[in-house]
Amino acid sequence: MAGPRIALFGANGQLGSDIAKQAAERGLDLVAVTRAQVDAADPSAGLDDPTFDVAINCVAVTRVDDCEKDPAPAVAINAHFAGRLAKACAAKGARLIQVSTDYVYGGQLQREPLSEEIGRAPVNVYGATKALGEDLARLEHDDVIVARVASLFGVAGASGKGGNFVETMLRLGQERGRLTVVDDQIMSPTASWDAGEAILDLIAAEAPVGDYHVVNSGVASWRDFAARIIERAGIAAEVAPIPTSDFPTPARRPPYSALSNLKLAAAIGRPMPLWTDALDRYLRAKGRL
């Protein structure tokens, strides 16, 4: 086995599943840590085992509206578990890759792809707990990379959400023939496969400590994303734009959370693929293209 020993927390999720596969393909020494082994919601859960040189924290409560209705699980897992894992990493002399989200933004004035220098401004409980997780990790340890991902779609599906946006649009497009999707929320659609590859590349490159926006290139509204999915899959369905005000949800969504990945590209020595290319590869893998 080559390189550092990696412990992957949250190995069963959409991103974790891809990272585990990629690590195996690269011949990396990776141990997958699941909820059965470490319950992130339990503050007494031990983190002494396994031994590792790098930890990747993919554990998160990601149901945004549920976080708004009952913040306690998100506070425990998104925030405090990140701090506890960072403390364990500090004790081991191990690096922590803390996976975070574009939802730490939303309240900022800027409406062009956001660099890592832009101040965070979450607009919902989910984003606030993920921002707190970033802070607690940094407070406990000085060797932390925060990898912010966004709008993930992966072949494994978002297990906690009952599928991902691509799968939902494919299903509803076929069932209904007409979709209404918000066009005033702008973000960075990202394949979990591409995010996973970039995170492993950051580890391999021994990238400097700091924040990195781990997203595909290009930006889109959710309506743009949906229209592209329907078009490329050859589904005969209309995708009509609606404002967020026509689709109320318990949690506010960021009106703008598109991220710039230039810092990431410089660190890993290559540009990130366009989200449209990532979507084509996803649809091909699912037999839809």
C-alpha cells in the first residue's frame, strides 16, 4: 500500500461511497468507518481506533428542512462531532479533511463565483451548523483542510435523502411531463465522483492547510440544472422556471452559493471538469445517455 493511512468517516454516504471506491482503485490504505463503528451523535463515542494519518469527515446531517425543524442532531453531528474528530486528529498528529458545504454562504452580497476569501453568511440551520463544524475543527487542530462541496449528485445516491436531484428530475420528468423548478437559486452542480477525486488529490499533493472549494466548474440555477438533465436524458418534458417564493420550504435556501474552484485547481495541478461534462458521465454510468 502506498501513501498515508486514511480513515474515512461516513463511508456509506453519497460522497463517502465514491471516495472508498476511488481509494481502492488507487491502491490507497483506507479504512472505512461507518455509523455502526462510530456514532457521530454520541459525544462519548471513542475515536482512538482505527490508527490513521489522515481522516476524511463525510459525516453530516444533510436534510436541510429537517435541520430547521429540529436543530439538535445537526448541532451534534455537523458541528460538535467535527470538533471531537479534529481533537482526536491533533492527538494522533493526523491531518483532517473536514467536508463542508456551499450552504455556509447565502447571505453575502456578491453574485459571482465565491472564493475562499469571502466571508461566510449562512441563511439556515444546516449551513450554520456546518460553519460551526469548520470553526470547531480549526479551534481543536492546526492541520485542517476544509473541503466545501455543493449540490452533489452521485451514483450511490444521497442515502439520507432518498436519491439525489438528478434521479428526482428523471423520475418526475417521466411521470409528469412538466416540471417547475426554481430559477433564482444559483449554485455549482457537482458530481460526487469528481469531488472525491479532488479530495484524494489534495491529500496526495499535501496541500497547504486552509479552505478549498471542491466543486465542478461552471454555475447554474436549479432550473438550468434540471433542464440539462431532462434534455440529455431525452425525456419529453417541459422544465418551467418559478421563483423561490412559489416554492416555500421550512429552511431558506441561498439565493447565490456558486463557488470558484481556482484555488483547488492550483493545489491539485489541474482544472476541475465542467458540471455539464460531469452530468454526462453520470447519466452514462446510469445507462441514461
